Amino acid sequence: MTATATPTHLTVADRCDRCGARAYFRVTLPGGGELMFCAHHGRAHEGALRAVSADILDETQELAETPPIAPLDER
């Protein structure tokens, strides 16, 4: 069996286990399981996950780094 390292950053291919939206939270449970959540579901479940000592990678700062849309051409 070959062990693979967990990527350090989430990508656009990572999806929320609850709704299928882009994942911004990766949660590693104490028993070794892994969950991914969008920003909405990650925030909704964060308190309960911290209560069971889950390891939480929160990349919601990526939402603020999204570039603005290009200005419209006003000809």
C-alpha cells in the first residue's frame, strides 16, 4: 500500500460533502476520516467539529482574494 500526502491547499476540484459547492474547509477527524465543506457549511459545523478536536484547514480567505470582474465596455 502506498501512502499519499494530503495536499496543503484546496483546489477548485475539491467539493463540499454537503452540497457540492467549492470546498474551503478540509476537516480531518480524530479517527482519521476527512470531510470537506464550502464556506457556508464549514462555518455552520465549525463549533461541533472543534468540540471533537477535529483538525480544520480553513481557506475562506481565498474568497476575499477573488479578482473583481472586468469593467464593461461603455461604447
